[in-house]
Amino acid sequence: MYQFEKMDKRLLGKQLEDELMNYILKEPVEIGQKIPSEFELAEKFGVGRSTVREAVKGLASKGILEVRRGDGTYVISTRTLQDDPLGLSKFEDKYKLALDLFDVRLMLEPEIVSRAAENATEEDFVRLKQLCDETEEMYRQGKDHIPKDIEFHTFLARCSKNQVVETLIPVINTAVMTFANLTHRTLMQETIETHRAIVTSILERDPVGARCAMVMHLTYNRQALVKQLKKQSPASALS
């Protein structure tokens, strides 16, 4: 269990943000569970409530926490792209970022899987099917499937056998992570079915089928994101 220590009252929110992340991981606070109240955290860490609010806001912007008005603050993920290779953490509007990333994914991933259907090796087929199965199993068991999902999409890119595409993998990974953190497992069945359609098309050497399956996968995801955005801010959705 995480051991609280009283901290310097001059502690910056960023420093408390790191401590709060450590608490979530070491306690542990599972995905879907509520963290202690603002008052309780201020008492436990020996800091002001404004510092707690700043730390919570920081973790919420990274997709770790979700503040539900009138209900409390919940853990929605325990993983971030720690290195932030694309420098996207500076964008505060995560829904706008997620939609922009979807635009990029639609430009890239349908063609990537089309190439994968043409160029993947028999050995790739085995690994691709394995990753698809493992992602589905973790999803159905309610486990944190996001790392495995990212691994699946990363391997799809590698199956294209295009060395430039491999340099674009961080874009895809960031998009997958951002989407998952905002939508909280709302598309389990659609994700499982479209993942399998993509893999089946690749195994059958069907580039058109793979491309269409990926477009369907991304379309389901984007629709879910827009729906979530409308719930969060009906007046400003897609404005």
C-alpha cells in the first residue's frame, strides 16, 4: 500500500502530480475506481487544495483521471505515452486532438493494412493473429487492453514492410492511447469484430478488404468519440 508522507506546502502542482500518479500505481487504484476527495488528498499530502486541483487537472489532461461533476474523480487509465515523442501534451483540448489524430489515421492506416495484405510474411500472419487474440481476450476480461491494442496496430504498420511507415508508428500509438483514454471501453464488440476483419483480410491477401475493414474500424471509433464529445459539451461539439 502506498505510504503517504507530508510534503512541503510550497510543493508545485507538477510535483504533486507525479506523487499522485505514484499513489495510483502503488495503492493501487484500479481503472474505474474513485480516488480520495480533494480534501482527503490535501490532508494526506500536506498541501493546499488548490495544489491538489492543479495536480488532478494535469493528470486529467493526460487521460489518467476523469473528473465527474458531483460524483468525484475516477482513474480511467494508468498508462501514458511517457516520452510524448510528438510533443502533443501541450494541447489542452484532448477531444480536438483525438479528432485531428483520427484525420491522420484515416490518411495512413487503411493504406498501411492494404500494403500489409500484400507484403506480410507467413511468420507475420502467426504473430498478427496472436496479437488479435490477445487483445480480444484482455478486452473481454476487463483488463487494461490498451498496451496490447497499441502493439497490434504497431505490428500492422510493420507488416507493410515500408521503412518510412515505421517512423510514423508514434502517431498511431498516440492516437490509439488518446482515443482509449477518452472513450473508456465503449466499443468492445465493434473493436473486436473490426480487428478480426482486418486480420482476416490480411491473411487472405485481400488489400481492398483490409482497407475497408480499417476504414470501418476507424469510423466506429470516430463516431464514439463524437458522441462522447457531445455529452461533454453539447454546444461546442465539432464547432
